[in-house]
Amino acid sequence: MAAVQSGARKSANRWDMPDPIYWVWKKLTSVKVAVSLIALVAVAAFVSVVIPQVPPQFTNSSARIDEHVELQRGTWGFFTDILADFPWFYDAQGGIFNLFNQPYWFALVVVMALAVTTCTISRFPPIWRTVRRPQRRVNDAYFERAKNRFDFTLPDAAASGAASGDAAASGAASGDASGADLVERAFRRKQYSIRREERDGAVYLFADRFSWAQLGTFLSHAGLVALILGAVMTKVSAEEFQFWLGEGESRPLFATGDDRAQIQVIVDDASARFADDGQALDFRSAVRVTSRGDEIAAGDVTVNGPLTFDGWRLHQAAYYENGAALQVRDVRDGLVVYSETLMLEDQVFGPRVTIASAGSGEIISEEVVPPAFEIADHENSGYQLVPLAPGVSLALILVTSAEGEVQFHYAVVSVGADDAEAGGLDAAALHIDEAPPIAPLVRLYELGSSEPFAETLVPLTERADLPDARIGAIPLDEATTLSVGFREREGERQFFYFLGGESPINGLLAPGERVVVGDVELEYLSQGIDRSQWGRLIEGETQRIGSVNLTYQGAESVFFRTEPRVPGAEGDALILVERFGEGRTTSTFEARGGESVDLVYSAEQDGSAESAEIARAPRLGLGLGGATPRVDIELGESIVIENFEYTFLGPREFTGLTVRKDPGAWVFWGAIVAGLSGLLITFFVPRRRIWAKITPERTYLAGLAGHGVNLRRDMGHLARAVGSPDAPPEEDEDE
């Protein structure tokens, strides 16, 4: 009966919590549950690597989340909607693509935190007992079966001391005590704490080293709990602002009316360095922060070098170089009515060409001409038409070669720029893969003169009345035309000439021959390549086409935006800045350009991006709409249109800033320190416990130690320290 009551009391002590709570407690402390939770976290981490997640700065924007999901549709196909809607019974806001902002993820985190906390609490009492009240006695059988055991005899001095007593019992006790002293001193030299007792004619020692190291596991557990707590604090209470600021601009950190001190962030300068291959080397901005007009912080900020103030950390998060400062003044009263630094977010890509009069050299046009039409049978290629004459246009063409090189081609085509077929030209019509035709190179002399007054390559065309010939015309005066050309005879190309447009052939000339034709002498020099109709230009090369000279100055991007608030504009104003190769430009081309292009730095002279020199100051293009044509304003100059003066103050760079206050950050870093400290203690400072039995005949050692400790080696060190003849040699201690 008494036994039953004792069992009942034990049962009552065990079940002192309600059954459901105890069941939950058991599950949370279960190894299987812990492994399952870790496996779920590992699966989530793997999924987040395989499936691109919504960037953190966009997780609060439904539109941005939807954009991210759409971008993944090309990869995941019809699975996209399934992944985006998981788990399907509530609005998942991105689903698996926004995994770490889903309720089930937070539920998993909470359960893991509870499991870690419960496990820590349940394990603390027994571990604390082993630290504060360790088992100091073991039975003698333990010295024979322990995994880590060793025995040895004491040196002769100890043995002789053991035999010097008056009686056998007293001699044994004396010998044991002398040997125990040697062993105890050896233990203490190894930083062991010692508990000693004498019983049954022997001395027993309990040696304990690093007993506190067993508490390291709680430090690791506490770090993990703190890590989860810090993440929750960050999610609930962290504040973050992200915004762009141009050079010379300022921005209030908090919305107007906020009860906190009004703080202004001012960017004085933004800069970046790029490698020759276009990779960003450094983003840096000079920033000031003021509160109620007083400067509270100032300095350079970088991605990893923040500016701190009042618990806030201000980082540079991004850089954008394409901006412009425009000022508008009302000329009637002299007041500045508009002054803004504008971020030019849109871009067009195309060849920069200069078209000038062949006679006077006067520049007719100098600008980037974006391709308006795609070439169906040439991938990543496009063209634009510039009118030359009624029904005749100059096609400016960008072609991406098989090696990825952007090439500039041109062609004179018999299509008006506004014709219906203007957008349907193929590679054949544009002569892209066709070599320029052969044409004769000739000289003209006045009669009796040895110096030519003209040397020209004569473009040739086909004639219906001469099907096997191609003919070109050289005007001599208003009434006289000299015709020359090539004809094919028996596989040979012959040069011929005649006066007038309808005359029969007067004769043939071989290279180097000279003949009198009318009032001039004609000399045929050689065959040449006629590039006046179509061909390819490299950067800096010029070609005469009819009455104009065409110069290709490289392919680059022009950045622009439409702005609704510019005074004097009818509707939205078009604002663009041409950098003339000073800024980064596109190294790959997509027809009608702009999207998914690879940005690189356009270097000058020696090809070094860091030492690039500006060949020409940037220029602002301004389109006010209506009947007012687009105007170009040079750097620092102004132009007056009706009642307003427009001034281009210069290009401006923008810096993307992140301002963040995170009370969970300190908890997070404390958790990292605690977790790492616990792991270091557990793995590198393991506890060692050794029990010793010392008799006149022999000393017996047995012990326990943590992972990675060779306790037999420590026992061998101890035997050598007391001078035992049984001590193993140092070279054998690891065996």
C-alpha cells in the first residue's frame, strides 16, 4: 500500500501540468520535432535560392510584387500562377516568390523559437546539477570498464614511503596519501579542480576541468532565441526610408506634420568610379543631415560606410548618373519660376551622327538618331530614315554582329521617310550584307594642263539601253555631261566614256590612259569602291553622300523624361541630355534600344575609364510641344522662348539612399556573438572529468570528456608528470 502511494506521489509530481500542456511540452522538446523544424527551414532556404524572391524593398508594394512575379513567368511558365497563389486559400501576395513574408513562415519561426526555448528550459536543471553538484564518486568496477581508463604505478619514492609505516594498515594509508599528493599536484597543474576523500584503504580523487563549459550550449540556444527575437523586433518596429536625391537637393526624412524633430537630408555631391569593363568600383556621396536648421551629421557615405545620427544609419544604396538641372526664369519680372534637378529615367539608344554640307562644311545636324524600325531578318538590328530628297532617304542602321559588336551601316534607299513601306525594309534592301559596288576613279584636266582640276570616284547606275553596262555622269557645265562607266565583255571589265547622256560609246580606256573629250582631258586611273550609296563606317569616319558629309561618332544612349510642370510648355515637356560619350553607354544593342542593355563606361583617348576626358560638354534638349520645335541648350547657356528664359545648369548625378533605424539590430548582433561564443565553448573548451583511485600498488584513472578530447593522452601526461615508470612515451600518446 505504501508503495502504491509512493508511486502515486511520483505520478502526481510528473503530471503536475494539465495533460494538453504537457503533451505540447513533450512535442516541443522532442528530437524528432526539432529535426522536422530544421528540415522545414532548410527546405524554405533551398526554395528561396531556386525561386527568385521579391527584393526586400518591394515587399510592401503589391504592384512591385506583381511585376516580380511576371518577370518569372518566362522561367516557370504555367507554374508561375500556382507558385504565386500558394497556399491558395488566402491572398498570398506573391506566394512562394515572397516566401519570407508569408504567415506560415512566421508561424514556423515562432514554433522554432518556442521549441528552442522549451528545450533550453527542460535541459537546464539537469545540466546545472552536473555543473554545480557533479557525481564525485564512482564504484570500483567503473575503473575497469570505462572507455577512457588508464592505470600506472607510482615512482619508487612514493613506493618506499608507502612501506615505512609501523603497521601494514598505517603504511598503506601513508603510501596512499603520499602518492595521492603527487597525483593531486599534477592535476592542479593542469587546471583541474579537485575533490578528495579516503575510504576503504585508498584515496579517491575527483578532478574536474572546464565544468562551466557545459553551459555553453545554453549560450548557443539563447543566441538562437535572441536571433529570432531580433528578427521579430526588426519586422515589427524597424523603420526604413529609401529615396533618390540629386546633387544639390534636400529632402525631409519624415512626412510633414510628424511629431518628431524635422530632419533634412542634403546631398552635396554624388560620384562613382568604374573599371574599364564597366564594373562599378565605388559609389560615394557627400551628405549632410540637419535638424531644425542645425547640422547634426555630415560626411561621405558609401554602401558599407554609413552615416549615423540619432540612432539612424544612412547608407548609399545606389547611384544614377543621368540627371539634369533646368532653371526657368520669367523675363517679364526676372523671377525664377522653375528650378529642378530631374532624374532622366528613360533612354533611347542609337548612332550619333553628324550631317554637314559637303560644300561649306556647315553642320546641318548633330545628334543621336534612335532606330525606329526593326530589320526582320537581322536580330537586334534596326534603322531610321533621314529624308534627302522627295522619295529618297538615307537609312542610318545599327547591326549587332555575330560577335556581339555594334556596327553602323548606311544606305541610300528609294523610299520616303514617311512612306508606308518605310518600316518594311529588309537586309537586302538596306544592302547590309552586300559589298559596295565598283566605280571608276578618274581625273579631269583642262586642255594642255598637266595639273588635274578634279579627281573623283564616279558612282554608277544601270541603264535600260545598255543592259550589260553601268553608267555614271560627270557634269562639265550647265549644258554638257561626260558619261563614264564599266561594261562586261568576255569576262573582262572595260572602262568606256562618251559625251552627253544619250550618245553612243566614244571609246575605251585602259588604266593610266588619257584622252581629249570635248573641252577637257579625261584620265582613267583605276577601279575603286563606291561607298556613296551604301557601306559601313567605323567611329570617327566620314563619307560623302551626294551633297552632304555623314560622320559616325559612335553609338550611345540618350536619357530623357517628360515633365508636366515646365513653364511655357504645351502639355508635358520633353527633357533630354546628350553626354557625347562622357557617361556610360550601351555595349549591346537591341532594336529600338533601351531595355536590357549592358551599360559600360565610354572611355576617351587611352581607353581608361578613370582617366577619360570629356571631348564635348553635355547639351540639353528641350521640347515644349505645340508649334515650338525642339531646341538644344549648351551647358551653362540660356535660350529665351516667348516669356521664359531656359538655362541648362548642367548634368546632375543621383544617389539612392537608405535611412534605417532598427532596434532589433543590437539584439541581432548580440545573438550572433552569443551563438558563436556558445559554439566555440562547446567545440573548443569541452569539459573533462577524471576519477582517480590511488592504492599502494597502483593508481587507477577513468574519465569522461566532451567531443574531440583524447582523454587517454591527458592521462598519459599525468603519469609522466608524477614520474610513473608506466607512463607511455610521448610519441605513443595518440595511439
